[in-house]
Amino acid sequence: MEVEEVDDALAAAAAVSAWPGPSRRRHLLQFLLHASKRLDLRPIVKYSALSFFAGRFLPALPRKMGFCGARSGRSVRSWLLEPLRDSNLELFALVAVWIASKVHDLKPFSVKSLKALGDCIIADQHFTCRDFANAELVFMEVVEYNIGSSSIAFIHLEDLLLHFREISKLGDLLDLDVCMEVLDLLYETEDTSLLFNSPCSLAASTLVAAYAISVPKQTWEFPILPWVRFATSYDEEEIMKIVLMILMHVLRLDEIKEKNTMEFIA
């Protein structure tokens, strides 16, 4: 019996680690980002939707669907999950947008507007308004009604940038759009998307990375990294590690040297 339990635990871990697969995950997040652009979402709505979908819904599916171990059982049953096609997952991505809009917008998107967009960008299948309503119920059950969004990287980043602009004129050279482009790019791979699990440190690191990318080098007179350490209490070395990871991904540098990025923190 103990051996069987160990085997079940290993099977569960393997299922979770393999889900949903790098290429499928990349496709789904690109789909959500494309949808957010088509809908012209406010940043807080977009990043909340990404948090709900990528940070809570997708990771919870193996356990909730019961394919992470023979003894786990199926907790959530719905035709929208059986079988789990890409088109169904794209529906849930739009539902994440819908929920985020309800949380943050005074006038949330109507289900008809989301259905109209789904008809245009979801391949192979058209969903009805009732399907969207059913998918919302399934989504909420999968994430166990955990839709709080007070701790997402964008909120911390926005606060840091506002503080930076209050104490230095260089803050005006740092565009929030650049910071958001960096955040969007980090969703491209599973390794970089894991940074979103620590939203505060990611926000601090994104600010430093965006500073290095967008502020002219001749104006690198502000001690950005020591200030971030002061403002967030995060260790400089840890922030620098994340900054290097961000820069290597965003700038697509295969061989980036630490000495080339240390100049702006002197």
C-alpha cells in the first residue's frame, strides 16, 4: 500500500509538471494577450486576467480534473473539460478576462461582446453565451473562488514607478508601457513566467530592467538598484539575478556579461 501511495504521488507530480506543456502554454498566453489587445483592456484588467488564468486556473486543472494520480478522483466535471481541447482552454482564457473585468471595471464587458470576439479568434468552435456562463462557473470552481488580485506584479510596479517619479526626474524617462512590454514578454516561457509567483520582487526587477533598457546611458546617474533595495527591502544580489534573467530573455542575449549591466547601478 505504501508503495502504491508513493507511485500515486510520483504520478501526480509528473502530471502537474508536464501540464500544460511549453508550446501549449505559450499558445494560450499569447491568445490571452492577443485578446487583451483586441479588447483594449486596461492594464489592471489584463494582468489580473493573466494572473487568474496562468497563475491559478491552469495549475489547478490537473488536481481538479483528477488526472494527477489514480487516487485523486475527479473534483470538477463539465463537458468543457472533457476532452480538454485548445478551443475550450481559449474559452476559459476569455472567461478570465470577463472575471477580471467584473472585478475592476465599473462597466464590465458583456458576455455578448466576449462571445463576438471568441467567434473571431477561437478556431474550430463557436461558443454560445450560455457556454460562457457555464465556463465561468467551472472556472470559479477550479480556482476555488480565489480571484483576489491585490498582489500582482503590475500593481507593485505601478506603485514603484510612481514613487520613483516623485523622487527623481529620471522617472519621467521611464515609460510604463516599456515596463508592461517587459512583463508581457516574461509570459513567453515557463521559466520566466515563474517569476510572477513573486510579484513584489518581479516588479522591482522589472523596473530596474526597464530602466537599463529605456533610459539613455548618459543619464544613468541615479542609483536605481540601491534605491529599489531601500524601497522594497529586497537584497540587491537577488534583484540583480532576476534583472539579468529578464534582460537575457527580453534582449535575447545568449551571452550577457554581468559587468555590462553593473554600470547603471554604480
